[in-house]
Amino acid sequence: MSFWEKLSKMDNRIIYTALLVIMIWALIWPMGLPIQIGTSAKAAYETFDSFESGDILYVSFDYDSAGATDIQSSIEACMRLVLKNGGRVVSGALWPIGAQQANYAFKKMQEEYPHLVEGVDFLNLGYKPGGQMYIEKAMDSLIEACANVDNEGRNLSQFPIMKDLVTLKDAKVVICGNHGSPGASEWVPMYATAYAIPNNKPFVVAASAVNATINAPFIQSGQITVYLNGIRAGAEMELLTEKKGTAVSGMDAQSLSHILVFVLMILGNVSYFMQKRESRKQ
């Protein structure tokens, strides 16, 4: 059996092992492959860097752990910019697991900014069912929409931050982390179209890559003013905020795996033509 024939019949386990090794290597020891910053990430940076002391960001964690790989880094980078400038962050979730993702994000923010006080600088309202109905009610009274309880079942009236966030209209910006429905498709008609766009307020969406085609009409119509797409956007935001994390290393792993697949495709084609050439000689 010739070398080219052996190459064409390479055991799949070798390929998968090589892919696994490359991805683990990139995740543990990021190479810092160059990433060009796109216009969407720049727009997001400018939006959240404009926050001043006391301004409030409302974050809707409308995704689970499956979507976190694509979305969490973008959300955390936006929160980081707001908190760095003295702004405040309140979160809700239209997905049950979203409240847990919010806890992860706030825990990281507290590690970076130890002076943050829960209920004063940030608050996790937790999972709130109802989708569009919750958003519609929160436009009039956030406390009533939340049944006056946060993620831990505590009375919302006791928290100073809620005195400045009576309705969603009081938030300077709303950002939706979107991995499906309920998510951006509910926020667009009830918040963006009904209030944000007519009042020249941005509506930001950080979404998993698979939702790009679903959200495309909202982006083209201007109902979504800033759109952060997938792990690539997360990596760009990490670079802009000078806080490299899982998205940057994830892009390294993704890029190296693509290179491996590309090399294997070339070798496969070369092997095919070389075997064909050898058969003609015989």
C-alpha cells in the first residue's frame, strides 16, 4: 500500500484526536491570533462607554448554557463598560436558566469591581415568565411585572436601584442576549418598535450565530440598532475592553480547527490525484 493510499484511508480517530488536541491547546494557551474589530463591536463599545454615573443598563438574559458560549462574553463586556463608568446594571430573564447566567456575570463583575453593592449598583431580578406580556407590563411598572420579587424572592421595594428603575423606560439602554424565543422577537415589537426607536434610544442584541438569519429583518429595518453576532463579536468586545477571556481563546480554537480541516481537504485531494496517477502508470 502506497503512502497516498494510506493517507486516503487514515483512521477517523486520528483526525478527531488531532482536532481535539489543537482545540484544547488553543483554549488553555491562547495564541492571540489577529482579530479585526468590526463596525458592530465598535458601535456597541461607543454605546456602553457613553454611560455616566447613575445610568442604568437593563440586561435580558434570554439564553441557556448552550447559548452562553456565543453570548456571555459580549454581555459581560458591555456590563464591564457600564460599571467601569459608574453606571448600574439590572438583569432579568425570559428563559429559566437565564437567571443563573446573570449570576455568573455578576459574580465576575464583583471580582473585577469589589466595591459593587448588590441592590445599589446591580440587581438580578431573575426569571420572569410571560414573554411579551412581561415586557409590556414592565414598560408601565417593572415591580408589578416582577410580582415585586427578585431572583432570591426578596422584596424589590427595599433596593435603592429600583427607585430609579420604575419602568423599562428608565433604563438608558436595554440589551437582549438572544438564543431563540422568547428573546429578540419579543423585545422588538414590545420595546424597540413601541418605545426605543421613536425616542432615539438604542436597542442592542447579542445573539448566538444561529440566530443571525432570524434577526436579519430586524437589523435591516433598524429595529435592532446594534447587533453582536456570536463568539466573534464576544472576542472583539473583549479586545476593545482590554479583558481577554473565553471568546478570544475560543476564536483561536475555532481558527486552528478550520486550518486543520482545510489542510486535510488539500491532502485528501492531493492523495486522490496521486493515486489516480499511480494507477495509470501500472
